[in-house]
Amino acid sequence: MQQATSSTMSNPAPPRVNILLSTYNGERFITEQLDSLFSQSYPNIAIHIRDDGSTDRTVGIIKIHPRHGELGSFDTGNNVGVVPSFLQLVTCHGEPGDLYAFCDQDDVWKPEKIARAVERIMKRPQPDKVLYCSRLEYVDDDLAHLGYSLVPRQTGFGNAVMENVAIGCTSVFGDTIRQRLSEESTEKMIMHDWWAYLTATAFGEVIYDDFASLQYRQHSNTFTAWEPGHKKLHARARDFAVRFMAREHKGLDSLNQAISFINTYPDAPNDVKKIVNTLIELRTRGNLWRRFRYVTHPEVFRTEPMENRALKIMILLGLH
């Protein structure tokens, strides 16, 4: 038997990246997105698509794409919603050592997106516990530039409790994170990518890349919306209040999600549990003085300055 050379042993094959794409009535943009996926500079990818019960031409367009035969898999199913659909993809595909990337149907990925992610993940001592995410370039329907997402001042569980900066379409993550995602009920999650961010900050590591790895279209179905930097203060405050109230009326706010998270994982680190338990105490039993002392040096934070100030006010008033 021929022995492996030293160069072969020191240069293992690059990990496969499973791109997980859930589609639903995406006929307008799916071709451009598929073209950008097949144009990735990284050589070892498998594209897995699950269509979530589209009623337009999405399925037919995918089937006639010139490189349809190169897809890792293509499944169609009933309309179960975005989170369950992505979780089905997470559960069904991959092998130990693989990496995973969430993908939306209406974006355009830059050619180096996956390559940059893999390079950074594989430099870490435990790649299976790493979640890579990046900045967004906001564009209109015709891919005209609108702006960029904010770069978070830091990441960590204290941020993940209150917001998700690891937007799914930018995320690439290891198998340990995939396994924890695949084991959980979607009813506990506000969004699948937010749960992945919680998981990585609790049990692994987050790498944030300030390079905008994709063009993120803004239209009526966009989940993460772009706001101009020059938007007037009162308008931004009004929009924040609307978003906050909408989240509360859904019956599952960010702290409730974090409570579900630590209840789901009794092996979560003590410092992670402490962050959530402190917020529970402040919400249910904390007096005004305790809340005031907490907000002077809070353990939780948001990226956008106005939203971070609003968060402190909410905690002070016991509304978090």
C-alpha cells in the first residue's frame, strides 16, 4: 500500500459545505441565486433545496436550470413555514466533518463567500463548534446598492439573548451546531438562525466578518430590513416601537426564547444561565433600584445604539 506523502497529510481535503436552500414562491429571483451558488470559488459544495409548497413556477424553474443535475438534492413538500422547512434541511443532509450554510432564495452571493467562511472556520481549533457570519449589502430588486448592515461592536451570548446579528443567509457553521439545531422543536425558536447564534455563543465560537458576503434584496417579503443612516431620530424610534410591539404580540419575545434555550440545554455553561436567570429575576421580582443598578452595567446589549438605549429603558421598566 502506498503511504501518504507528508504534503498530503498536512493538506487534508477541504470540508464539504452543504448549502441549505428553502424556497417558497421565489420565481422572480431564484435563477440569479442559483447562478451565484454555482459560481462559488470554493470547490467542495453540495446544494440542497427543499421547496416549501410553492404555488408559482419556482419548482419548474429549478428543474430547468442548466445545472439542475449538479444539485446535491431537490425535494418538494407541503407548506410548513420557513423555520420547519430549514430544520428539515438541517436534519436530512450532511456527514461528520461537513460545514453548513443557510441560503435564502432571493439573494445573490459573492463568488468568494463560502471560501472566506471556510478559511476562517478551519483556522479555529474546533471548527465543528464555529459559526461564521458576515455583513450584508442591501440592494433593491434590480441589485442597485442601498447600504450596508451595521457591524456589531461585539458578539456573545449577552447579545444573542436580545437580537440576532448572525443573519442566516450569511451563516456557515459546523456539525456540532447542526446537531443541536436538528434535535430541537421549532416551536421554541423565533428563527432558526437566531437559535444557531444562541447555540454558537453558548457552546462554541462566533466569527463575524465585516466583509459584505452577499447582496440582500429589499422587498415586501424581506425579513431583515434596511434603514437609511440619515433617517430622522423620531422616525427610527417609531419604527423600533412598532417592531417591539409586533414581537410582543407574537407571544414569543427574545427573553422567552432564551429561557427556552437554557431549559433545553441543562449542560449550558453557568455564565450563560446566569445571564438569563438574572433577567428573569429583574422581570418578575426586581425592584426599580435593582433594575437601575443592572442597566448601568448590563450583561445584555444590542448593536444599534438607539435600540440598545431602548433595551435599557425596557429593563428599567420591567418590560423586557
